[in-house]
Amino acid sequence: MGAILDLTESLKSPAGMIGAIVIIAVGYFFVKWVFTDKPDDEK
């Protein structure tokens, strides 16, 4: 619980907001990469 409170406190600073945006973007592109249709290289 303390870690969540520390995270929300860090989001109030400009650096924390930038960090959150970067983490969300990385997560978004990772999920997008995982769920894309891969070419059939395994055949």
C-alpha cells in the first residue's frame, strides 16, 4: 500500500507525470507488439 501512495505522490511532480506517460507508452506498444499477427516463420 505504501508503494502505491509513493507512486501517486510522485505523479504530482512534472518528472513523475513524464515517467507515467513513458511507462504507459511502453506498455501500450508492448501489448500492441505481442498481439500483432506474426508472419509464419515457424513453418
